[in-house]
Amino acid sequence: MELYDEVLAQAFPYAFNQDLYASEHPWRQASTVTNVLLQWDPDHNPKVKELSQRAIQPGLRGNEIATYAKAAILEIIDVSDLNVPFDADCNQRL
């Protein structure tokens, strides 16, 4: 979690926010300094129904991609064969 927190500490808002910047021009200039962008997207349940809560979505660009990948990815495992459809009980609860 430490690496994730370090990445988020560098995050810059992906969308213009007038509470943080007086106009879009200084926001655009500041956005070129970081390689970590942050946006909040609608969250979804497993049936892709939009929820009222928001989900954080950090975006990496530039050298931050390789830095994060080298430090965070230990192994990639294909779990496609483990994909199981929802059963009727699970569908009813969603």
C-alpha cells in the first residue's frame, strides 16, 4: 500500500476544478508537471449497474508507468479459466 500512497501523493486532478484553480489556463500548465492524473468515476456493481458512490481512478503516464510496473507487479496470472457466471442467488441480491 505504501507505493500506492506515494503515487497518489503525486496525483493531479484530471478535470478542471474551479475550487482549486481560478481558470483553466493555470490548471493546464500545472497538469504538465505530473505523470499521475486522478479522476473519480462512477462505481459499478458486478452487473455493471452504476452506484451512487464514486471510485478513484489514478492514471499513469510517462516514466511513472514503468516505475510503478517494476515496483508493483510481482506476477501476472491468467485466471480466465476461473471465470464463473453468476448464480441465480447472486443475481437476486444485486
